[in-house]
Amino acid sequence: MKLTVLLFSIISFSMCNSSKDSTQEFSSAHSLDTTQLNEAFEQYKEKELYHRRFKHQTIEALLKTHAQKNVLTVTQIGNSVQGRSINEVTFGTGDKKVMLWSQMHGDEPTATMALFDLFNFLEGENDEFQAVRDLLKEKLELHFIPMLNPDGAEIYNRRNAQSIDLNRDGRKRQTIEGKLLRDRAEAVKPQYGFNLHDQNIYYNVPETKNPVTISLLAPAFNEERDVNDVRGGAMKIIVGMNRILQQYVPDAVAKYDDTFSPRGFGDNFQMLGASTVLIESGGLKGDPEKQEIRRLNFAIILNALIEIAEGSYQKYDAEDYNAIPFNASQLHDVVIRNVEIGSDSIPLRTDVGIRRSEFTINTDYFVRGRIEDLGDMEDNYGYDEVDGTGLKLIVAKVSPQIVDSAQNLTIDQSLDLLRKGFMAVKVKQVGPSKENKLHQLPLLFFTQNQFFPTTEITLGGTANFFLGDESGQLKYAIVNGYVIDLSKKDKAIWKNVVF
């Protein structure tokens, strides 16, 4: 009799599947819209994390504070090569086990910030989000490892202290940190995994100049990139994430390369039976410290956890995952189009691509711009683009003024010097520490070293020059790879250094 009832129930459910709208099958009683997600983020954003180059000591201090509140359980699960603690944060007593790990690459910190925002959220009480917390606590068992590679984070470096890429150690687990992550996975046996990374800012959505702000992936578990229930579940979770993201950053989402990587942790978690989602934080113009992208991480991770807890992610069609395009790589910081860069004897009118490299000094950084590409760049894009038609290179001059330090000049004074054709200023001293060399002015400062302006555009060469018309009227300054429209009062932040 019981068997008969069970079979009838299954048949009835199948019939309902064919006749009901899929959104009704797995309704969400706790879903948050973007307004509510924004409210949660602003209320629980971790104020101690406000730039990308925070160190292990900041994370450790925050974890000690969280441990004292007795809502989250904080456990040291090991040490890095250089002896820094690696910690796991747990929450919830449910049957569905979820592992989330961030910063296995030390210079990929965006999701770490978002996890600490989520920790604050989980510790909240008696507000409009209490039902969500209760749901997550009852249905999920969450395991977070918020900084797997503290040694890399200390110097803002991708690899660990032994120069090993931890995300290529998923198979052999030769590193302390890689073995630790795999050991925790085997102990926890999660049904779901979140592999949290940053990708470079030069990926774009194919056929557009839109930077990929968030890239997603359900990693393959075999060479054939087959789809089983485990990987299919990850695809459905991603469809739900993309639904939220399109409301924040329309047409700025793509998929990461899904080539099977037997060394990769995401691929290995998928093989272990955990529906695993890769989140890559990319680029967003005007967000150099990725604080808005941090907001997006918070929103999509929280939303995904709610949908996992309810099972409501099952309402999505995994085929919609395939509609998300793969990353293209056609972006530069600056593209100058159709500009004259030849000589009087051999003219050349072409396109110029510029990229800026970052150099870390403690918790700050500076950049150096270089010529990344020359030639036909019609299929490439820039965060900033300049129409160089009718313009040519004009060599920058050194100001006759000598200042005590970069702090003696304001932005307005700096822009005034640029409009007069002066790009470099000599300073008498920069102070005792490396930090004193940093400044945020659109000029090149130098001390004893001689300033060498860009006299010709060459591949790999510097990007310090003016663009002007045939009469010599200056239109744009290209300072260390930043483009400055001299007709405007630019309020951008430049990250420069005294040479």
C-alpha cells in the first residue's frame, strides 16, 4: 500500500511538472530583490576593508572579533608556508554542506571582502533579514576559508611563498595550503562549492567594449566537458546569479574558459561531487578598488545561498547557462585611434593600445603605462578611447619650476602645467620611506634621475606624451598611461610615483 502511494506521488509530481510554470515548482519565500540586497550590503559592509591590498593581520584581527560574538565558529585549520594562520569560519546546522574559499591567489581579494560583509550579515539580529538568517542556519552548514594564501596576500602576489600557483595544485596537493583545502573538502564532503577569484580587467563581453565585471563558470569534471547532475546543478545556480547580475551590470557578465584542468581545484571539487561555481571578479570603470564589484559578490553569493537552502535554484534551466558568452580579451586601458605617430619622412597613421601595470608598495600601489599594441585595433576597445584623427604626438617638456615635494602642488596647478606642455617636475626630496614616493597627481615627478619623455611611440615603450593638432595646440595628455582631456577639469585619481 505504501509503495502504491509513493508511486502515485511520483506520477503526480511528474504530471505537475509538465503542466505548471517552472517558477512555481520551486518558489522562493526568502528571495531578496536588488533593493534589499543593497540595503543588506550597506548595513553590514565591513568598514575595515576598503582597499584591495589588506594584509593577513587585518583579517586575523577581524576573525578574532567575530569569534568573540559566538555566532560564527572560527577555527584555525593550519598555517601557511611562512607561518601565517589559515582559518575556517562555520555557520549553520543544516544538511546541505557548502564550502566557500577565497584568495587562494594572494592578489585576488575582492571576494574576501564580500565574505566579511556576509559574516557581518550572518551575525545581525532582529531586523528585516532575520528570516533569511534563520533559513540559512537551519538548512545549510557553511564552511568559509576567507584567505587561503596569506603569504601571497602579504606581498600582493598570485602564488604562495614557494612560488606555486595553488589553483594548479588541486591534483597532487604538494603545497601546505593546497593539501589543507583538499583535506577540508574530504572531511566536510560538501554538496556545493564556491571558488572565488579575480580575473584581469582586460576581458570584455564579445562584440562589445563592455568590461566583464563578473565572470562565472561551472567547471568541467572531465575532458569531454560532460554535464551530469552535479555540474548541471552548478549551471543552474549560475543562471540564478546571472539573473541578479543583469539587474546590476547589464551585458557585463561572461563565462570563464571551461577547458578541463585536472590540476584545478574547481574541476576537482566537481569531480568529488560538489556542484561548484567559479566566480571571477573582473573590471568596472571607475571602480579601481573593486568596491562595487565587492557589492556584486555579496549579492550573488547571498542570493545563491538562499536558493540552495530552499532548493529554488532547481527552477532554472541549465540551458540558459549556455547563453552566457565566454570572455573575450580585447580591452586596454586606453585606445587611441587613427593618430599620426610616424616621422616627417615616413608617415604612419594608426591605432595605439596602452595598458597600465601595477606595482605594490605595502598597502598602496602605483602604475606604469606602456604601449601594449600598435596597428589596426578596430576589434579592440579601451576603458578610455581617444579619436586621434588630425592629432599627432607632441613631446612633453620639463617644468623649470623645482618643488620641495609633490605635495606642494594641487591638482589644479598640475593640470595648468599640463596645458602649458609641462609634464614633468623635479622635486628636491621624497622623504625616508617608499610611501613618500607615491602621489595622485597627473604629473611625473623626479629627483636626481633625469626625466626622459616619450619621443616616439614604440611597442613596449613608455606612455608619456601629448596629443595636439597641426598648429601645436594640445588636446590630450597621456601621463603614465592615463588619458587626460585638457579641455576638462579631470577629477580622476591617478596612481603615480616619484621617479
